[in-house]
Amino acid sequence: MNPVTEENAKDGTSAWLPDRPAPVTAATRATPIEGYCSATSVRAGDTLALYVSTDPAAEWSLEIFRSGYYGGLGARLVASYGPYRGSVQPTPEVGPYRIRACDWAESLSIDIPADWVSGVYLGKLTEHGSGYQSYVIFVVADDRDCDLIVQCSDLTWQAYNRWPDVHSIYDDGYDNGMYWGPGVGVSFQRPYGKYRQLVDSALSTGSGEWFLWEFPFSFWAERSGYDVSYISTLDLHAGPETLRRARGFISVGHDEYYTADMFRHLSQAVDGGLNVAFLSGNAVYGQATPVPHPPRSVIRTDVFAAREPDMFRIIPTLAYLPYDAPDGKDLLGSRSTYPCMGGGDWTCVLPDHWVFAGTGMKYGDAIPGLVGWETHGLVTEARPVEVIAAGTVSSHWGTGPYAATVYSASRGNVVFNAATIYWSEALAAPPGHIRPDQYLPRNGPDPRVQAITRNLLLRFIQSPRLRDHEQTG
């Protein structure tokens, strides 16, 4: 039995769900109680600092939960802290690249216990005067051998984070939230504001996009008993070593922003024998580059794409980028093309492919509404790609293609591309999850998507680890 299965045998709780979500200002900020962590991921023995503000000053407490299946309850309580006396921490000035980076006084320091199993950990903050609540979030990573590494797309969460008002990577102060040029950045040194797109969910206040995209996959994978280990995007940025211990790498949902180092590390791992599943859409598209100041900050510098005439009609500021980065389609199999937003049915076009085993799907059979809200449609010519599902997506921007792909790399390893952000919603509907209703209605968990994903992961876990490929040359 793997450590994640053992962990999920422990008693779960639904107490992680908010009793009284803190109200937000400027559509994003929960001023009664909000906080952020000193790191996106930690390991056993590390120290994690928390920075918390209460406005007005008030006592507060913290409960930490590990997200997972836990008999369908969705989390387990692992620690409680407080109460502590809170204060109003200052709103940072606008710094270089329009970045807002907090310099708050430390509120709490936590030594990560050795028995905290790798996963996504949710800190539920409660302000005692009003009972208002919000979240902080972090990954506990490890270095053990595992079958599957699940990446939390927290670089993308941060890119879309508008805290304290209009300061995401899309806000240049003039373009009303659709700026796509260089020179604008974001910092991890601030709370996550309430999510600004698609849904109005209190669960996103302080927790990024975890509950929208990755959580349904994690809930399903841990219920199914897979041996999973979790990392932050910044772990992949830091080095390729963490990939060597795994048989497969999983990208889920909205995995848009990569650094040049992330792209290089994952591409080299694919060439070295690692299986990869992009259960995601608009993945590996925006290039973010770390800057030394403000601390823990990145700026947008490019896209992992070539110039396309239609992109400038839809988003003119894309013309300001240099287009020096490699093209993401050569890693993914297919990538975003314009219009990359919309909705469509996921339609089988290669029914004899092994991914469809046991699904009963025939040519032309479709899973309603599964494609969206962002997609992949431009297929690479640099890989021996098989298109397994294809069709069109439609939005107010127009109509364009999507293409779900599979290819085998040089070591016989597989790269699967679902071509949709919505894939995880067809795996599970965990507590608190809210499905966006943009473009086309969807029906939640679908046994065909579950079977395709099982077929894929079985192929992964029957493969050697990346390290074993390296040792055999």
C-alpha cells in the first residue's frame, strides 16, 4: 500500500469547508482576515512562515487540512493553532512591473512534521470577532519514489491573482484586464484574492485555483488508490531532479504559465523517457521569468508559440512579445490556437486507439461540453502525433479547432494531451466543487473519461521511472 492510500484510510472531515466566508472588496480581497505563506512548497523538517492580517485588529486561529479523498469528505485535519492577536498589515505600494509584494510581519511559524504526507495543504483562517474565514494554501512535497507526480499550477494561479484590486499579470492599468504584453508581473508574497473568472466561489479566497481544477483530479486519483506525489510549479522550475523518481507527470486544468527552465526541464524529461499527461487546456503558453526584486516575483516575457495572424485581432497586445521562446506544441502535441476560448463536445475520431479501451466509444461519439474553457488545437509536425479526438469550439471570439493528441517519444514513453481545461470535472465532483457553466452545459463525472484516464495511468505506471531510463542509457 502506498503512503497516499494509507493516508486516505484515516478519518476525514468536512470542517475544511468555510462556515462564514469573509466578504471581499474590489471583487477579490477578504480584508477581515487574509494571509499568505513564505513558500509555495515545503518538505518535512522545513519551516513555513505565515503572514496574516485582520482588519479590524482581532484574534484569529488556524486549522490545517490535507486535501484528498478521505471517504468522500475531501480533507483531514492535521493541526490547529491559536488563537493569536492579529493586526492590520499594510497594503503594499505598487512596485516595479506593477507588482504588489507584501512585507508583512510574521504571524506564525510552523515546523513541517515528518508524518505529513505529500499533498496540498489548506490553512483555514478564522477571525474570532466576526467568524469570517479565508484560506492559505501550500504544497508538502517529498523526494520518495512514486508512480505519478501531480503539479499544482500555482504559477498560473498567481498570474491571475488580482489582489489587492487589479494587479494580475493581465492588468497594466489601462487595458481592462486583457493586457498580454511584457513588463507586467506578480508576486507570491501576497494573499490569493478571490478567483476572478468563470465562477463566484468563496472557496477560492486564499486558495488560488486549486478547488476549480486540480482538486477534482486529486480527489479521484486518491480515491482510486494511485501513488501520487505533489509538487509546485516552482519545484519544477528549481530543477529536473524531482521528475527522476516518477513514471509519469500530470498537468491538470489551467496550467498556462511556465518559466523557460520549467519548459526545458519537462522537455528533457520527455526526451529521457518520462510519461506526461496534459489534462489541461491553454497549457504551457505564457512564459514567466523570475526577477530579483520584488522578492518571489515573476514577469511575463513571452509566449511558447509562434505568431498567428488571428491572435492580434483578438488580443492586440500579444504583438508586443518577442516570440523567441520554443513552440509549446512540440512538447504538448497540440497547443492553443485562436480563438483558444470556447466550448465544444469532445468527439472521438480514433476509436481503435488504446486510450478508448473499455469505453465503448465509436467514431463520432461525443462527450457533451467537455472541451473548454480554453483548449489546444494547433497540432505539431515535429512529433508522430495521433489525433484521438477533434472538433471545434465556439465563443464570441469565433470558431476554431481543438485536437486531443497522443504521441510516443523516443523511449516509448507517452505524452497525452486532453486539449481541455475541463477534463478533471468529468472525473469527480468533490465537496464544494462548483462547475463553471460558460459556453456549454456539462454533466459532471463521466465513466468514459474515467476509463480513458485509467487506461492512460495504467500505461504510465507499467513504465520504468525516468531515473531507470537514464541508468539504461
